[in-house]
Amino acid sequence: TPPPPQSTAEAAGGDEDGSSGTGAWASWNRLRCLCEHAPNLGVSLELGADLPDDEAELERWLGEPLRAVVTPAVAYLTNKRGYPTLSRRHQAALARLLQHKPRLLVSGRADAHSEGLGAHVQYLRYLVSQRLAPSQQERYEAPYYDFL
């Protein structure tokens, strides 16, 4: 006789209540398993005001097909000149996520600045421009990352 069917949570490596997973990633993993790892399925992450303390949580997401990163306006701080900026920790997390070349989105209301969300977008453009250019080896390896 065939073995009894597994629930989707068990198939994804977690319990029914999701207690053995890490919340959002466990839900994503269940969805991905239900869709049979469809290649056109991707992830959009929101970098909230509070980032997880565990660096392994970010590492886990770096292995996923990241399509977009959403930064809510409430996650931004205001610098001395009154312009929006991200904390050093947010900047480091965003720099790691930018390796996947995701779309960058800003959500929410920007009441603190006269330019609205345009100031936030300008700041994100600045962060992207500050990324180091890839080395010759990284440029050579980039097309093969999906196959490794």
C-alpha cells in the first residue's frame, strides 16, 4: 500500500502550525513546494523598521529567487539635512540583497519630506550607485550562479 499523503507543511519540513520554520520563510517554502518549484515564482521582501537579529535569517533569503525589495517609508531615518536615510544595518542588508539585482520599491507615506517618496527613491539610487563594481572573476561567474 502507498504511504499516507503528507500535509504540505510536513512536505516542506515543518509542523502544521509552522512552529519549526521561521515564519515567513516557512510559508514561502510551503508555497514553493505546492507550486512544484516553478521557475517563474519569486520573492518580494520587505525590509521593515526592525530587522531580525539573526544574520542566518537574511542568509536564508539570499538563496531564494529575489525579485523585489520593498522599503517602507517608516523604516527610514532622517539625517541632519532632513533627508531620508537608512540605518547602517539596513544599508548592509540592502547591499547584500542587491546582489540579486531586485527591483527596489518604496511604500507608505513620506510626510516628513517636501519631495515625498521622491527623496527616498533618490536615496536608493545613491545606495545602488555606491556598490562596488564586480571583479572580472565575478562577471565571468555571474551567468553560472543558477547552475551551481
